[in-house]
Amino acid sequence: MKTFDDTTALIIVDAQYGFMPGGGLPVAEGDAIVPVINRIAPRFANVVLTQDWHPADHISFAANHPGRAPFETIALPYGAQVLWPTHCVQGTRDAALHDDLQVPQAQLVIRKGFHRDVDSYSAFMEADRRTSTGLAAYLKARGITKLYLCGLATDYCVAWSALDARSAGFEATVVEDACRAIDLNGSLAKAWADMAASGVARATSAKI
Ligand code: VGL
Ligand code: ZN
């Protein structure tokens, strides 16, 4: 029995080995989200997954900027860009979704960050803020108006996705215990403040 109807979708952001302990860009306790997601996912008729999916020469990798170190910020034509350790390279185990995720009913996997010169935290819009992933149009075409978001990392891909969801006119709720954060230079507090200001709701898995 589904709790949520056809107008609601669960968006599972970047539940990939690259963001779990041992991955290229490990998030503390990143793997702790998997059983939480497995508990809530059966209640959603509609599930969409995202997958960070970078070419090896991607502009967001510190290794592609001689003299730069991971977690430094550089200026790019579209704005400030954090340089990350190499992660989620297309086709590698690091980019694979966690094997223990149980979401057989998931209908779409949105891959993002595949343009070499543009990063994409958000499931909706790349970091140039102009290039769409197509997700908003897909959801709208299917009559989906309400989104629950979870995954990695709270303060980057989950937050940017939730903010863009609001901009695109969706209701958005972040399931906070089904997320974990990177928390770089206050990014987590800023993300929650930005999300609150744009009308993103916050819930725990026990409450939804
Ligand atoms: C992410 C940094 C770089 C994320 C992806 O999934 O939050 N963060 N690429
Ligand atoms: Zn990435």
C-alpha cells in the first residue's frame, strides 16, 4: 500500500559509492542513508534517482587544475567552483549506485555533471544556471507536483536540487535523516537557511 499518490515523487540524490566511506568524495556516515531510504521508498509510487556522472577530465576535479588542492574554490565563467577530489567518474564503481539500495520501482535515473566544463549539483539545472537536465519537464509531463528529497550531500546536491525544485514550482520536502552533509566552510547551515527561505520543508523519515 502506497502512502503517496501519483502526484508525489521521491528524489534520491547521488546515493553512490563515491559519496560513501571509501569513495572518492566520502561523506561522513554517507552509507547510513541507505537503510533509511529503503524504509521510506516503498511508500512512493514514483521514484527518481540521480547519479553524479563526470568525465575524468571534469572541471570540478582539483586534479585537473595543476597547483590546486581539493576543497579550494576557483572562479569559473559561471561563478565560484569548489574543487573536489576526483569522484564519480563515468562507468567506475565510484559512480555506481549503492548495491543495497532497494528501489525497484524507480522510473528514471538522471545523470548530471557530464559536461566537462560545467558542474551540476542540482538534479534540475547545471551550475551555469542555464542548462537544464530535463527533470522539471519530465516531472511536469507526468503530473507530479510534490517532491520528497533525500541522499547525498545535504548541503550540495540535495540542497541545490530542493532549491531548484521550488524555483520550478514544485512543493519540496527534505527528509533530513535520509541525508548526510559535506559541511565545508559553513555550507550546511547556509543550505538549511537558503532552503527555509525558499519554502523547502524539512521532515524526518518517521514523520512522513
Ligand atoms: C556532490 C560535490 C560534488 C553531491 C557532487 O552529490 O553533493 N557534491 N559533486
Ligand atoms: Zn560531482
